[in-house]
Amino acid sequence: MPNMNLSSRGLILKLQATGKQYEVYDEREAGLGIRVGAKKIAGLGRPKLTWIVRERPPGTRNKVRITIGIYGDEWTPTKARHKAAEIKTQIRNGIDPNADKKIAAETLTVKEAYEIWLEHRPKRPTKDTIKNQTRSMNNLGALTNRRLDQISRLDVAKVFRVMTDNNGHVGANSAVKLLNAIYRFHAGDFNLTNPVEAWKVKGGKMHPEIRRKIHEEGASYVLPRWRKAFDVVVTNPVVMDILLWGFYSGIRKSEILALKFLDFEVERGSYQITVLKNDVEGGKVWTLPLNRQLADILARCFEERLDGNPYLFPSPKIAGKKRHNIVGHTDRLYAELSDVAGVKFWAHGMRNAFLTVASRGLFLPDTLAKRLVGHEAGEKDGDDPTEGYKNAWTLGQLRTVSQRVADRIDDHVAGRVEEDEIAGDFALNDPRLEEMRRVMAA
């Protein structure tokens, strides 16, 4: 086929598949051409079009053929023409334009990069976390076998849309978050552009996260029902104490199960937990206050301590070995607790309820309420440094408000608090406003 004007999009799109691959070259820029695929692309109505350039290296007789890229938004006629000129200059100067491609060939695939990222995280994820992350990795589909340098923001947009349809909002968010974490970890190793961040810059947005709420009726509805269900369902005293610790402290289940007697300073009325969040090396240690309800559980656990077991909540002996992790036995009770309570129960729900009582029942500042449960205010609130200053509460202040929250929880359980919302009809007893209401309603 004769040379043609490859600056014209209209002429380029008229190129037809003939059942055999062929090349067309530009009539203006020597060496710039398009390789036309043998078949039409399904749904596109035209063959695959690939920009190429040919040039003769100094001291050789044969020209080399270099692939620039696929015709489209990324490689328009103008961009391809500029790139062809750049490549030809490199070849004339004795530079191998494929050098970058040879380096790129050594770049990891997404799956390989994920395995390295997982291995080098500061803290080893739990089995459940690894299971969820592997599911997210699989949801990325064909991208998992693509090299990190081969994924564009358009690829991210497409896979996010497909995952939303196939795996829902949560699945799509989780997979793209994982992909972003992998790129951030490896960015300095391969001089990569993060396609997830590029997608966000161009308007890409994750789906809004919807937190599971304890109940539309609030803490006053769930707390007495949960507490009654504990008494009906739970027969293991260790499991009962685990649940009550979460009930009156608001800390996470994993942090409760890790508690040891050495974590407590009785003279100060405090204890320490290690929060394994955000890949902090070794976790972050928080000092939390003991309220009377927690102190009662602590004293009972020490009184019933067996064989010097260091853990506050040990598992029974199994095959002659001590295991402190009783989480499996506790988790199996959730469904039965929910049935008896008549309202959904889950361990993290107690944390939600504790914070609800603190912020909506006692109107405590959010920074103070979060501090009571070992949550660093500001870490998800825009990282405002002033939040850190407001977060510097003394142990005495924390103990006082922790006791208020625990007592308020007991008031809910005993039915002494009907609801956390301010209730009642609005009335100012002003006849002029009553007249206004009557006129506006007419």
C-alpha cells in the first residue's frame, strides 16, 4: 500500500483488515508507520492499529523496527510523530531505544509485587486479613498478571467498574485500595507512575463507605438486649468476661484477647494495649483507664488465675497445652446471641455502642471519646495536627469520663435511660408563632 497522511485520524480509521497483517507509512515523517492487524477487533469495528518507526543505526545496513504503542487516546498522531522523531534521534546517536523496554521487562507483575509487599509489611497480617486481601487480588482479574508499568488509569477505571458490577461496592473499594498500596510500596524501585492516584486526579472516586450501625433505635435499644443475651447464652465464665470487657471498655476484640496481667498498673488504675493498625512497626501502645466495672473483672480473673497463666482471658488446656486464644469459641456464639437479643450482635458493635454512649449520650468531644478506646483522633480526620493537641488528655481525666460512660451503660441496661436522643415536642408557647404555624399550614 502507498504511503499516506498519518496525521489524518479519518484516513487512519479507514484502514481495513485484510486477513493479513500489513504496514502503512507516513508520507511526511520518514520511518513513521502503522501496523494494521489482520482481523477486526470485536465491538470496535476496525483492526488493531499500532504505531511503529523504522530507522537505520549508524554503521549498519539494515533498519530496525521499534514499536511506539497502540493507536488511541494515549498515542495520537501528534504524539506518535514526536515520539518517532525522538526514537530516530536516539538511534542516530547510537542509543538503544529499547533499553527502557528491557528494564521494564524486569518489572514485577501485580501478583509478584503483592507477594513481596505482603512479606515485607511491618506487621504480619492475620490469616483472615490475608484471605480477604487474596480475594481482593483475585478480583483484579487480568490485571494480576500485568506488569506494574503496563497498567494505566484507564485500566483502573475499567476494572473498578467491572468489580462494582460483579463484587459490589465493598469488593471494588478493597481491590483498588490494595492495588494502590502495592504501587506505593514499589514506586521507588521501578520509577513507576501510580495509576490509582492518576485515576483519582482525573476524577475517579471510591464508593462511600457505609459503617454498620448498631441499630436505628440507638444504644438504649441494643445494650439491655445484648446484656440479657449474655446471661442466657454464655456458659463459659472466660467468654463472659471477654464480652463484658468489650461492653465496658470499647476496645477491639483482638486487643482484649491479648491482655496480660503485666499490662496493668493497679496503683495508677490503668492498663496498656497494643494497637496493631496502619502497619506501625510492633504496633502502637496506648495507656487506658480502669473503671470500676473493668476493675471488678480484673480482680475476678486474678482470683481465678490458674498455674500462673500470664493472660487475663486464657483458653482451657487442650492436649496438655495452654492456648490463650479463645476467639473461636467466642465467635460461634454471635448468631445465638443475636437470636436471643432480637437484635444483631457482633464484637465490634460493642465498640460502636460505647462510642455512641460517650458522644451522643454524654456529649463528650469526639477526640476524648476516641481516646478512651485507643483510637488516635485525627488519623482519619484529615490528619489535622491540632487534633493531636486536643487528644492529650490526662489519665485522671480519662478515668473520670470512662467511669461516666460505664455507668451510663449500666443505666441503659437497667432501663434508667430511654434513649440517647433529645426527645419531646418543640414548643415555645408563643401565640404569635402559633398563629404563624396556622397561617402557613392553610
